[in-house]
Amino acid sequence: MYMGTAAPPSAAGPAAADEPINLPPMVPVGRRLSVLQFSQRQIEFVFRARRELGEVFRFRGLIPGDPVVTSHPDHVRSLFTAKPELAPSITAESPLRPIVGPNSVLTANGPRHLRQRKLLLPPFHGEAIERYAAMIREVADRSIDGWPVGEPFPLGHRMQAITLDVIMSGIFGVEGRPPRGTPEHRMRLTVKHLANASTSWWAKIGELMNVGHAEPVGPMRQALGLLDGATYPIIEARRRADDLDERADILSMLMTAQTEDGELLSDQELRDELLTLVLAGFETTANSLAWTWSGCCAPRRPTSGYGQRSAMATAPTTSRRRSPRGCDRGP
Ligand code: HEM
């Protein structure tokens, strides 16, 4: 998108009422290959199509009627401001639906989405955010203290560790590493292993097997069984806690959050929202941190573009303590 710059007139519209609507060009690839390429290499797929076909194009996908992709600012603006009945969202068909379930804020639509948003808001008010910021600083400091000095190391795993510690503390209220044998420890391990396994070829096959399914099937079902096996015991134990009102973690706040009608979240809704927060917040943040650090702090290294698996950094040699916000180029 070219947000912030003056938009050139769009070749694709708006059309006058009596003007025939020209369908945008189609990506010249069959449906199966198109679905495979789009699901596995989304960015390469859409950027190539934009380069070769222009800013508005269609491709043969799983959505009936073949999806149109646009990157023109006028279109983006009109889609975001259109009435839902004129431009209905397909969020309920999201590939995340088998994972985060139907109650998640990510997969809900209309009034249901609004309800989930309202329930999720209390843990994200000003005072709580200040507490999270202090906690995040503390976790990052502790982690940086353990970084090797004077030798290159993969940043991805370090950023994953920081992000996981933040999630366990912010979402579940676990300070430091959860003790072995607890559901929180199981949750931490499961999220870490599943995230690392998610780039394997069998995980990709599992992902494809789930396309178009509302409920998980195949390996994804098993993987989610592991996550659920950790999540529900955490919820169950927290329901018995007698200090819920004093706790500042997101799970405790969600448990006490009520809708305007006085409704509380059910266990299944809590599970869906917790997994949404864990999965929406984990890889996104860990990867953004690693790439940001790599882009602004690490010595330049040749990269192989999007395909590069993990960013590398050289830790500062002069001091163990260096603020991640320092962003001074490494030695
Ligand atoms: C740099 C890190 C992050 C990136 C790049 C990112 C990106 C996104 C994007 C693109 C969406 C829109 C998805 C859609 O509508 O299909 C989204 C939604 C969402 N993200 Fe993030 N996210 C990040 C961090 C987080 C964190 C840390 C959390 C939780 C603590 C989080 C929770 C959510 C939730 C709950 C939604 C759904 C909101 C709604 O539908 O109302 N995200 N994120």
C-alpha cells in the first residue's frame, strides 16, 4: 500500500453506474498450484502478481468467485469504511479458525466480534500497559544478560525466549520460568516446540489439510490437543484461585470481565482467546524483534531475502549490558 502518499487515479474504478465493470487480470496459474503458492509463499505470490499484472488482480483460490487482490489506496479506504453488508468480512473462514476456534476475536464477525473486543479491552488499559512495559523491560534485561559476548548467535531463538517469557508473565501471570510438571511449563514447551515445528514440511502438509475446515484435522488436531491439554488445566486451576481480583495477568482479568449483560466468558471462550493472544503475539513479535535488531543493530551480512530462516547478530564485545533500544551498530 502507498499510504501517506497522494494516490494516483485508479484504473479499476470507481466506475459510473452505466459503465461495464472490467474484471481485473487473472494470475495465469491453475487453481491447485495457485492455492499451494498462495498458502506457502504469500508475499512472493502477491508481489509478483502485482509486478506483472498491476495493482488489482484475481487469482484462483478456495474462496468461491475467485478473490480479487488490490493494493490501491482508494480501494483499501473504501473497503475499510464500507458497511459490513456491502463488503462482508471472510474472517470466519480464516485459516486460523481451526486453531483459535470460533469464539476468538480473530475469527468472530459483527456483534460477536464487538462483544469479544469489549471483553478483551480491560486488560489493555493504561495502568496495566505500564505494568506490562516494566515487566517486558525486566524480561529483556534478564535475557540480554545471558547473551554470549563476542561471538555470533542466532537472534530468532533469543527473541522467541524473550517473547515467551513476556507471554507467560503477561497472559498467565507466571514470573520467571514456570516449574517443571506444571501446566504452565507444559504450555511454554508446547508453544515453543510447535512454533519451531511449524516451518517443517509435515507441518505445511498439515496446514494444507486444514484449508477449508472449521475444525482441526490431521496433525494439527494432535498439536492442538497438546495445547489444549495445557490450557484447560491452567483455566481450571485459575478458576479456583481466591485472589482473582488482585491479579493483574490477562487470564485473571478475562475471567472476571463481564459483558454489559453481565455475561462471563466460558472455559471454551477463554481457551480460544488465550490461544489467540499467545499465537497472535508470539511469532509476530519474536520475528519483528529479530528482524528489527538485525536491520538496525547487527553488522551487515548478505541475506537471501525472505527465505533466510534466522537473523544473526554479534553481541557487543565491550559490555554485557546494552539496551535493545540503543541500536548502535555492533562492532
Ligand atoms: C509485531 C507484532 C505483531 C504483528 C505484526 C501483528 C499483526 C497483526 C495483524 C496483521 C492483525 C490483523 C489480522 C486480521 O485482521 O486478519 C492482528 C490482529 C490481532 N493481533 Fe496482532 N500483531 C502483533 C502483535 C500482537 C500481540 C503481542 C498480541 C497480543 C498480546 C496481538 C493480538 C492480536 C489480536 C487479538 C488481533 C485481533 C484483533 C481483532 O480482530 O479485533 N498481536 N495482528
